[in-house]
Amino acid sequence: MKPGEFKVLEKKDSREHLREELGKNLRLHFFEEEEIGDIFRQIAAFGELGGKVLALCLQLSNTGSNLVERTLRHIKKAALEFSGDELEAWLAKAFDLLDSSGLDAAVGFLGKSGPHHLAAFRASPVIRLGGISARLETYLKGLSGADFHVSAAPGLPGPWNCYTDGSTIFLPEEVGVFAEAEKNLLLYRLMAAHKWAQAAAGTLRPHVPSPPGDKSGPADEGAPDVPDDAALERLFSFSLFADRGLALDLYNILESIRLDSFLKSQVPGLFEKTLPLRLFLLARRGFDTGASGGLAETSRKTAFVEGLFELYLAAGAPGASYRVEIAPEAKRAWREARSSQSPSQALLFDLYRWIEDSFTGVYMPLET
């Protein structure tokens, strides 16, 4: 497969391999063929989550196949109490414990499948990356056909630090933004899919027009993939902008808007499921308008960029409530970015010039 070439792969081959390995382990522990067939039928009954249940049963069978039947009984009890997303989060916790604390901790957790234990789990919504990284890698392989690694973003505080170098997708160590675990799991999927889209849709390998006065020419189309804003500055010559922070924020928002169209076409189900999450995040945002109720002159750049970001969060949803007044030029940029098939550098230069010509004062990004 050529660099930058992506395709959707069938999941059948990987699942068949897991079935073969589990079958071998069960036969080593003297399970009859009828018993093995019954176990596979129970696993298949979990539908889309069957692959995760299969992988968990395989890991447990490496220690003792008697754990498989017991675990399936616990998972079936949990499935009666949980939604599909909640059950997936519960299984992710079991994998996390298996990887971080060992077999006894995972088996002990799975054994607590009574209603009160499951209710307590539902009340603890934080999802840790360690428990779902393998599933995210499988998910990304299904999207792209490429082997992405998923790793924690090192040394970066806060829940929103995520980036990619083109082969590894770096995500926060945990997400607890929402009061429901399944929504935090969905947010992880959205972040991972967005970073994949950056690699697949050319965000990290643009052909960059030169700003006025730049004698170096366009950036090399074969430039290496880059993970962070400092590398983006080097690749895109952002150091030539008088306000690099403004230019970087504009570029990241414009690319996020452009990638929405890509994600909607490639993973429409995920895109639709995450819209309510984005509207919730939009409603949580705020803006200090000052005692007079009007935006100070020094904040008009900030208000413009905030409006563009809120347009991205709303994704065109009818009736969305915005925290700031959306400037007509921001709406125009949003429409243009949505319809673009190539990275957003040309639009960035035009929009940056317009903002600098239209507003005075210092750009200060809002905290999320």
C-alpha cells in the first residue's frame, strides 16, 4: 500500500484468527466440540461487540479455559443492565485491569456483575486510554487499512491534547468530560478518527502557498508528517505571520471544518452520533463580554475566532445556540472550508489578512 493510501478492510480475517486460537486453547483443556460450538454461539450473540468479547475470552483462556464460561455468564448479566456503549466501556475496563493489574484484578472486576456493582460502574464515567487503545487501533485499521499505533500524549495536561505524526495517534490518558462513560468512549473514537482523517486527507502533507515576502517557495510536498504546533510552524512557515498564535488557531479550525466533510462521508454513523456531544461542548463554552455587555476592541479578534470555532462545533445543526455573534466573514470561511477538497492554506492566508485589516488589538484565545 502506498503512503497516504487508505482502504476499508474486512474484519473477518482477524476474528477468524481469534476463533482458531480460542478453539485451540479450549481443546487443550478437554472441551468437547459441542461445548466449543456453544461458546462461539454465545459470543456471536453479542453482535458488534462479539469481537471484543472474543478477544477477552482468548486472553483469559491462555491462563485457564474454565474462566471463559464464567466470564460469558458475567458479560450476559451485564448486557441485561447496560446499553451497547456502556457494555463496551465495561469491557474496556476489564481489558485495562488485565493489562495494568493482572488476571486476578480483571476476573474480580468481571465477577462483580450484580445490579448494584453495575450501577456503581455507570456512576464512574472516566475512561482510561490504557483499556481501549487496542480497540481503537483495530477500529482505525478497519477505517484505513493502515497500522496506526495509539499512545498517550506524553507530558501534556488536560483532556484535549491529541495529535498524530502519521503513524502514531497520541490521545489523552483519560477522558471524563461527560457524566456518562459511553459518551467519553465516543469522544475517544471521535478524536482518533479525526487524527486519522488528518493523515488520510492531507492535513500533514500540504502544498503551501508562500506568504508575501517569503523567498523560500512552497513547502516540500514530501515533508515528514509532524505532530505538534511547533512542527506545523516550521512546515507551513507560520513564523512569517506577525501573530503566529492567530494563524495556527485559524488553520486548525479551518482544517477541522474541512475534515468534517471527510469524516461524514467515511464514517457517517460516528459523525451523526457525535453531533449531540459537540452541541453539549458548545453549550459549555463561555465568553467574557465585560461589564458593559459589549466586546472590547482588543477582544474582537478573539470573538471572531471563537465564532468560527463554534460554527465548527455546531456542524450546521439547526437551532444551535452560539456564545458570540457570528461574523458574516466567519460564516463565509466556514462554508468555504466545508466544501474544500484540499488543505486550508490558501483560505488561511486570505482570512488572516482580513482579520488583521479589520480588527485592532491583541488576539487572546479562549480557554476551553
